[in-house]
Amino acid sequence: MSGHLVGVGVGPGDPEHLTLKALRVLQEADRVFVPETDSATPGKSVPASPVGRAELVVAPHVDPARIERLTFAMRDDAARAGNWDRAGAAIQAVVAAGGTAAFATIGDPNLYSTFTYVAHTVRELVPDVRISTVPGITALQDLAARSGTVLAEGDERLALVPWPAGAEQLRRALDDFDTVVVYKGGRHLPEVLDVVRDAGRLEEAVHGEQLGLPDERLGAAGSRDGTAPYMSTLIVPARRDGLRGGRLRGTP
């Protein structure tokens, strides 16, 4: 009988955001896999890989002998596919023998996570593997808490837009939704802020990066200059009239 693959959300970076369930799963797993990013340029030497964000959260709680790093490329489709295949093969060795493999991922394993592609690969290699996930705190929740930003109340609608979807998709979301959250826009932050500014919604927007880490930075988006790390978060909150319960609607 094949084993179990568990995607474990460990939060954006703050070690205290690791849930009790996540901690238990990580400590009980036969092997804990953690992602690290391959940012090398083809044809150039590969520098020593820094410890990944997920590993920083996991390492204090798990025997180092049970932790294994898996490299994931961000630069092109071919490199990404090759890394998914190698990750799947490493995990296959554990679950095919009936063991439990935990894959620690920042944020939540079901929201823009590499775990999705890894799980798909493992399922092809071991069709009867059991796959489950442990939810994690997301960057949008963390930034909302740290900045005192209410994400939604009453009948308000919230949209989560990845910047790679394009500026037009962000414009539509800003027109159609009350609160809008932007992911993956750090490297193009000036362009992102231009779209928000053009919509007349920059004044209340908040931006955060490296949440929970020593070099954490957050504050008013309008005062942010230059680019930011890839995994940055922008929240454009709903316009509200300041009345308590002003967005509530009675039940018919």
C-alpha cells in the first residue's frame, strides 16, 4: 500500500504562524521536503543556495536528518518542469514504500503553491498515493493583521489578482470589487501602483514584503518607491463610510 503526501502550509514567514496541526504533521512525517529557489542564470555558475523561507520556519521543529531540500526554478518552463520531475521522484521514494512525506510550503498549499504541481507529478508516479493538505495563513491575512486593514465586511466582495494576469485584469478588479489584493507584483511595483493610482484608490492601499522576517517592510503603498521582492502583497481596501455595520444588509 502506498503512503501519504501532505502539503503543509507554514505561513508567510513568521514562525509563530505555524499551526498546531502543521507542527504535528511535520514532526510525524518520515521525510519533510522543503523548497528552495533556483535563481541561477543558464551558463553561469550556481551560487550556494540560501535556506528557503519554508525551511526557516520548519527547521527548529524537525530533526535536520529528516529534512530534504528540493530545488525549484522560476526562470523558464523547461527548468520548472525538470524540477517538478526531480521533486516527484524524490517524494516517490518515500510514499511508494508506504511512508509519509510532508511538503512544507509558505502560505497555503492550495493558493498559488508549488505543491499543486508536485502533487500532480507524484500522483502520476504513484497513482494510489493519498494526498492531503494542511491549510496555512496567507500573506494577505498576515498583511491585513499587521497593518490593521479590514479585508471585507457586510456585503463587500474581495478579489485576489496575480500581477502576471496583466494590468487590464487589475483595472477590472479595481472597478468591480470592493477590496482588491495583488500578489506577485513586487518586481513591477511601480506599474502596479500606477494602475491603482489611475483608479483613484492609492491613498488607502498598503504594501508589505518579507512578512514575518527580520527585514519585513510594510506601510502605505503610496510612499513605496522602486521595486520589491517577487512575493510581495498589496491590499487596496474597500471604500467605507465609517458607519458601524454600514455594509450589512438585512436577510430577506
